[in-house]
Amino acid sequence: MNEEFLNTLGSIIGTATPLVIASLGETITERAGVVNLSLDGSLALAAVTGFAAAWTAQEAGLLDLPAQIAVGIGAAMLVGALIALLVIFSSIKLRRDQVAVGFVLTLLAADLARFLGADYTRIPGPQITRFAIPVLEDIPVLGIVLFQQNLLVYFSYLLMFVIWFWLFRSKGGLALRAIGERPEAAYARGAPVQRLRYWYTFLGGALVGLAGAAYSLNVKPGWSSPPAMQGDGWIALAIVIFGGWHPFRVVLGAYLFAALRAISGYIQTNGLFIFGQEISFPFVLLNTLPWLLMIVTLLIVSGGLTERLLQYMPRAVQRRLRAFLRSDPPRALATRFEAE
Amino acid sequence: MKSPRALAIRLTFLILPIAISLAVAAALVIAVGRDPLEVVDALWKGAFKDTRKLGGVFNFWIPLTLVSIGLVVTFRAGLWNIGVEGQMMMGALFASWGAQYLLLPASLSPLLNVILIALAALGGMFWAFVVGLLKIRLGVNEIFGGVALNALVNVISIYLISGPWQPRIGGSAQGTEPFPTPALLPEYSPAFPVNLFMIALVIAAFVIVTIMLNATRWGLNLKAVGANMRSALLLGVATERASMSAFLVCGTLAGIAGSYRVLFTFDNLRPLASGGIGFLGLLVVLLLSMRLLWAPLIAFAFAAILTGSTRLQIAPSLKLDSSLAGVLQGMLVLFVILFHGVQEVFFPGTLEDEDDEQ
């Protein structure tokens, strides 16, 4: 396979990483029965905070690059986690609607990011450097695509497997799924529903914060207004649904979106040639593709249409396709649980 | 119920969230090294210095109140119409099409205005219909359908502005050419640049929707659907039709709001012409826990903050980003919601009767 193509695949994996991390974070939050709708604003505020923290550390000149990055990432994760805590606190302690609070927070965080980021607009700052994994990077094909990335990307691979293992192969994961499906039953069996919801929302929010830092310290370095990742939070939320709350499918969804974006970006700069013929049409319209894909994927997994289409297929295929496309939300998603 | 203690607590919980959000905003301003009092001064002057500025406040108030009224309707039916921003934009697109291609002499300008507003209403309704169809028939959650449709209409508008509708000279992505004068909504006077017909339309919409929500079977059905979809269905309410009608009413009002932006505020079509007013409408309605009565007043306060904030950037001693307006508004709504929770949990019995929804 030609090298340019492999490099492109590698860059898709790289640019998809913030989406992967954010979607995985939201996956564990929603598995616990909590919806954190603040993603779009959280990403922006975490991104600008992370960048500002890393930049300040750089200007102070006390730390070396890895430490500057660590400071930035830490600050971003804290921001994401605090916003998530606000969502879960207001739900559990104050009996507020998770969707309403999350929505207000997404707007508020986005404006806060713009306000606080005004002084950090378009200035260069520290960036996460590439780190090829020895030995693995020399594997043909896969080496270039997967293992000549930075540490955050490797972390995202690991995260996917850890979450999968935790969800489906561990005792703790059983409790996690239980509090998202049937909190009453989980409570009756002794699971501390509220405490677990706090923890998983906190953890999910911290990952969203990390994703924000992945933008401002790597994928879209620095800060600008409007922010480069605007809209990605909503896409991440849709990917969780598309992924059926399963870590592998969620990651697949994130890569699919990133690939589509890469293709449309490539066509917009280089034009489109089919059999040597240049095809011309308003390429701006290609920017609709991610959103059309969002609608289409939700259409596919959200019942209605798929069910009707499946009727026309042979029985054997029907069952398998249905199982593959299944996307049932955790039954207690976005609801409150009150212990007696 | 109306003991002095309950009254005192209610008053406290009215003032507390406002005081806290102002305090946090002030702290933020201090954190970036500016004087909060100067900010207040700039905001006030930016909004109320003279009748021209006041006109500017009304220019935000008109579209904001229209979408807020529409959103009360969708919230009543239990629907999160985040797509309202895109519905505004689609209204703006439809009005812009008419403004460029329906050429009528200046003498027929009022007629043309009405036609363009009607077109915009149709545009908003169309985009709301798509959200409704996705939600009701195809099971796509209205929040995600709305977000996607918002993005779609923005891409379409950028395509139109940089493509078919670009100015003959110096085409760019900045905006179309100014529309012909007969298409534009006239201002009352240069000293008070507001369109009175639109103000009348807002008042009419407010009265009609208030009556429809509270005194018709339709309003009752919406409430039943919003409270509990399943039992409403069992009671024989046509839930799908009720939900769809809520979307359509909101889309219509949002479309009209969009037409005001392009036919009055800007005089042409620009990218993101809806300017976040749809989202702000959601905040207004959340602040009021979905009650309609106070919507025009809260919308006025928000419009004043928005108008005043344009001065934050210009004032030489401030040079602050105008997003401070959004921060202040967002914080206000957040703290009102949170403190409503505190009151409900720790001081039950001091709340207004929940059924008393108007």
C-alpha cells in the first residue's frame, strides 16, 4: 500500500482522538444513567484552560515540555470534571433536570471560554510531541497507521479496552451497568447508586476535559474564536448513541466521522477527480456531510425506519442485522433515582 | 401558605441567584484586570444612553421574544427544540430569497414586507417540520436532530452567500448585497430605529399563544402530552399531532424572527444571521420554568445586556470580549435553576403552586 495513503489513515486516527476520548467519557457517564449534555461547551472551556495553563507554565520557564503539557492536561481535566460534577450534583441533591442543566452549562462554558480565552487567541504555545513506539512502529501497514502517534493516541487505545473490560468483564462494571439500567434493583442489592453516579460522571467529565486538551495541545493547537472544535461535542454525544453505548462501536463511530471529515477536507483543497475528469460542484456543501451522517446514523439505530427496512430482508439476515444495529439506551438514562 | 416567613424565603430565593451571578461576573471582570463598575456603566450606556440605543435593545427584543413564545409552546409539549436556531436561519434564508427575487415597486413595499415575513414563517415551519418528522416518525431525538439541522442550514447559507447570492463586486463570504429598499422593513424614525409592525406582531403572537395555551383544547392536549406521553395517548389525545403542531408553531415564530434579522437588523443575509438568539430564547424560557407571562420582560432584560455588551469592546478602557453578556446570562439561568432546586428541597411549601402555570 502506498505510504501517502497510510499516512493519511494515521492522521485520521490522530485527529479522531479527541472525539474518541470524549465519546468514551460520555459512554461511561451514560452507562451510569446520567446524561452530561454539556460536552460542546466543556470541550471548549477545557481546551482553552488547558492551553492557557500549559502556556503559562512555558512562559514561567520553570518546567520542561512534558511537565508543561502535564499541567495543561491536568487543568483541562479538572475543568471537565467540575462541570460534570455540577450536572450530577444538581440532579441528585437538587432534583434538577439533567438535560436542562447540561444545556445551560454548554452555552455558559462556551461563552466563558470565549471570554477568558480572548487574551490567548492565536498565540503559539506548547504542543504534544509525536512518540513512535519502538518495535511496534515497524510492523508493516499497522505501524505507520497506529504506532507513530503521540501518547494521547495510545492512551485512547488503552482506554477503549479498559472500559470494555470494566463494563463487561468486571464486577464493578456489572454494578455500573446495573445503576444505569435498573437503579432500584441495584440499590436493593447493595450498590451505592448515588455515589457511583457521582464517580462515573466525574470520571466521564475528566475524560471530556482531556479531550479538550487534546484539541488545544495537539489536534488544533492553540485557541481561536470561534473555537476549532465547535460542534464536536454534539457529534461526540451522537457517536455515543450510534455506538450503542459499547466502547468498540463508539470508537468505530468516532473514526468514521474523522475519516469523512478528512475526505471532505481533502476534496475541498485538491478538487475531485473521477477517471481523470475534474468534477466541479460547490465543495462548501461537503461540510454538510458530518451532520448528514449524524442524522443518518441516528436514523439507522433509532428504530422506526430500520425496523421497516428489515421486514423486507430474509429472516436469517434480519436477526443478525438487528443484533448488530441494536442501540438501546441504558433504561434509566437521564432519570433521577431516589432511595427510600 | 402566605406566612411572612414563606414570603421572606421566596423573596430571598428571587434575589439570591441574581446577586450571586452578578458577583461571579464581577469577579471574572476583576480577574481579567478590569473594573466591574465600568462594565456596568458601559452596559447601561450601551443599552439606554439615548433612544437610538433603546431602539437597538428592541431590535434584539423582537426576535428574542418571538422565539421565546414559540419555545414555551414546544416545552409545554415536553419537547427540546434546540433546532430553533436553525429554524430562525431557515426563515432568514426564505426571506432573503424573496427579497432578492420578488421585485415590487416601492409603493407596494408594505405588501412585499408581509409576503416576505410570510415566506420566512414558512421557512421556519419547514425546518421545524423536519425536526418533528425525525422525532415523531423516525425516532431521532429532537435535540440531536435539531443540532444537525442547525449546522446544515448554516452550511447552506454559507454556500448561498459565497455562491449563487454573492455580491457582483468583491464576492466574499461576508454577506449578500444589501436587499432592495422596498423589501426592507422601514424604521419608525432615525432617532428610534425600530419597526413598529413587528412590535405589533410580537404582541399579537403573545396574546394569541397565551389564549391558545390556556383556553383551548389544543393547549390542554399539549400539556397532557408534555406531562406524560403514555397516559395522554391512553386518554385519546392525538399525541403525534399535538407534538408536531407544537414544533410548527415554534418554527413559524422562529422563522418570523429570522426575517427580522435580515430585513431589518442587517439589511442583507450574513452567515450566522440568527446570532445565537434562538439559544438565548431557550435560556429565557428555562429561566422562567416554561411560563409565558414574564417572557417579554426577561427577553427585554436579556436584549438590554446583549445590546449593552457591544460597547464593552469599543470602550477604550475596557476592550472586553462581548461574550461577557453570554456569561452573565448563562450564569443567571444556571443559578436560578440551581436555587429553585435548593428551595424545593430545603424549603418545601414556600414555592408557588406548581399548577399555577400562567
